[in-house]
Amino acid sequence: MPIRTCVGCRRADDQAALVRLALTADGLVVGRTTPGRGAWLHPGCGQLALRRRALGRALRGDPGPAEAVAAVLARVDAGGSAWAIGAESE
């Protein structure tokens, strides 16, 4: 399994344990196969990523309005282990 680094806590982990956020023309979306620049995040590390301002750097662009980014990160954090491979709805 590929190893990815969480943009929130900066710990390396299996790709299956992380959620991929991608910056598309529509804004910040969750999806493993979504085209666009991506960033990987553990469920539960969303607030840490916001505090570190890590998403903008990882995505190399503006992730969008703060309210929209916070809503996506809250959705990821609330999903917990439901984001495991196979459980994610794209």
C-alpha cells in the first residue's frame, strides 16, 4: 500500500487510512480519484490542518472560502473510519 503524509499532523501512513482532498474548478472536494491537485488528511486532523494553514500550501492554490473549507474538513472529521477504501462514496 502506498504511503502518504497527512497535511494536518505531518505523520506518514498507509493511503487507506487517509482521505484525499482535491482542488478542482468547483472548489475543494473529497475523492480518491478526483482529478486535480490533491492533499491527504487523517480523519480528525482537519482542525490542525486549518491552524497550520497547510491546505493552501499542499494544494498550491486557494482552497476557497473559509466557511466552505471548514465544512469539507468537518465532514471528513465526522466520517472517521468510514473513509476507508471501499466505504468512500464518490
